[in-house]
Amino acid sequence: MPDDHPNAIGTIGFMRRDYVNFGFDSADVIVAVGYELQEFDPVRINPHADKKIIHIHRFPAEVDAHYSVDVGIEGDISASLTALTDALAGHRFRTDCDAPGAGLLAAEFERGQADSRFPLAPQRIVADTRAALGRSDVVLVDTGATKMWMARLYPTYERNTCLISNGLSTMAFALPGALGVKLARPEAKVLAVVGDGAFLMNSQEIETAVREKIPLVVLIWEDGGYGLIEWKMDLELGEHHYVSFGNPDIVAYAQSFGAKGYRITSAEELLPTLRTALADDAVSLISCPVDYSENIRLTDRLGHLDETL
């Protein structure tokens, strides 16, 4: 469902209660398509175990106290949805009311657009990334704090245009994944969004992209550390250790492979740099310093949201 559809509420799965949970609070039926328990604990969306659940998947559902399936549809997911659509012919979603919590996410996105701090706020990077890409262009988002921010805030309008590694959450998938996407969809602009930790795990694939002449852009959120691990340690322990590391000069590193390199030195530089790199028929790396102090501010805000409900 496109994010500009009036019934879209956003992405679930954040580490704390988020705005999209308002939609589940007011629901009496949940239709879960391709959902698996290890992806997201159902207690977060059905805390009182009082929702009716329709489960559609290729294999039987795992169940627990908060995920007791009322109707299980086992089979090909696409065929199941087509059959369900046919059976519901004539029924329509209501579109005369705002989706719960959607206004809060939109307001956060708008604040990010206007945030001019440097290093850049994660919200600003997400907003500029969205502005640089067309509706059918593809962004691949690596595991880490990048994934948390992009999954929450990046508006997606067409299927398979925002690809995120869930399940085992494989770090460093975005860059080699971008090679495959660009080969499959050469007409689309393709952007790999990676943290610096994930980038260094598979950065040798820049050589592959240059050698095979596969144009794509890699946007590196650079903070010199494992941002998501630091975030979780601060949440659980109140402190963090052994999550920092040194980075190479990303511009020189890109050039050593025969790629183009850009370094962002102010918030105002990111969007024009993204547009320039995406319009170029080349392999480009963009090093963008990120202010991850916003991580704890976000979870603090959402923690207060928990306390008021």
C-alpha cells in the first residue's frame, strides 16, 4: 500500500512502541500476510490478546498467547490475496478519516526536512533521500540504525522500491544487493544506504560495480561506530563499550577503485550531491556524517508515549 494512501499507517517493527501502533489499538481484526513470529513479537500489536487474526502464508502459522489465529489461509500468498480480493468485490476501504498516528510521522518527517544541523540528523538524511529519488527508483537499506530510521520515515509508493533485510538482518547486504537490482532494473536509479560498519564489511563490491560498469550510488551514514549496537547498549545498560572504529578516507577509497567519491560538509550539500550522483552514469560513494545522538532522543520520546497510554 503506498504511503500516500489515506489508509496507510507506516511500518511496524521498531524497538519500542511507535506511532503506527495506534492503528492496532483501534483494530478488531488483523490480516497478517507473510508474517512470522521472529520478525516482531505479537504482544506488541495484540497486548490483550483480543484481536481476531487472519493469517495468510505459504505454511501454517506459529502461534502464541498473543497470536491465536482465527482463520488460517495456507498457500501461495499472491493467489490467496487475489482470491480474497475477488471475494470482497464491491467492498472498499473507508478513506474519509486519517490513519491513526500518520500525522505524527508526517510531522516528524517535516521537522527533519528543515533540520540544518551538522553532522546531519537522521531525519534530514531520510527526507533528502526521498526527495532525490523518484517514486519507482529503488533504495536498499542495510541493517543497523540506518534501517531503523529509513523503515520508520522513508515514504514508499511502489512495490519493491525500498528493500530492507529482515529476518536474520544480514549486515552488508545493501551494496551487493544494489548490483543485482541495477542489473534487473537498469532503467531505475539505485541507491544503497549503508552504515559505515556495514559498508566496510562488503566494500570490495565497489570494484565489481566499476569493472562491470554497473552504475549505482552508495550513501554511507558515517559515525565511526556500530550505531545500532551503541543505541541498544545505551537503552539496556545506560552505557556502551567497544563499538567505535576508524574509517578510511571514503573519497580516496572510492577513487582507488575508479569510482567517484563525495564528502558532505553541511546539511545543504546532501540533496544536490545525491541528485548529481544519481544522474551520473557512474559508481559513486557519498560519505555523510550523521548525528546519532538523535537515537536516544527518539526512544525517550516514544518511551513517554508509552507512559501516557
